[in-house]
Amino acid sequence: MTFKPQDRSEEIIFAEAVHEFNPFLEIRRERLANVTTGIPAVLWWVVGVGAALKIILIWLLDMEIHVHLILGGVLALFLGIVIFLIAALDNHSGAK
């Protein structure tokens, strides 16, 4: 960028070179932004602790075995979907 064109033809060449170089800078900027973005670790801790607490609370309930299995299955399905969603967003964040 310290280059100073001496005549009109050098100005045109310089402007075109800068114009062609801009997409590379944009791609680099996006790549650097994608490296630093993602789901914060604290969210993973909240999901993990919440899942553990829900499982413990399910164990504490006194109910018939088939109701216990249905409730536990629905809880496991929901927790699995939430964890999958967070992992997918964490791996996909910022990508186009």
C-alpha cells in the first residue's frame, strides 16, 4: 500500500490489483472470525449439570416401571436432541 503510481496507467493497474486483492482479505477476515467463534464452554456446563440434575430427579420419583421408562425415555430423547443441536451449532457456527 506504500506504492505511489507515477502515471495514469500505473494508477489503473494499482486500482485493479487492489480490487482483485479485496476478496482475499474478506475471506481471510471470515476465516479468522470463524476460528474464534463458537458455543461458549459455559453453555456445555449448563447443559451437562442440567441433564445430571434431571436424571437424578427422575430416579427420585416413585412410580410404576412402565411410566418411569416412558418418562425417562422422553427425557433422554429431549436431552439428546438439545445436546445434538448445540454440538451442530458449535461445529457449524459462522460457516456458510
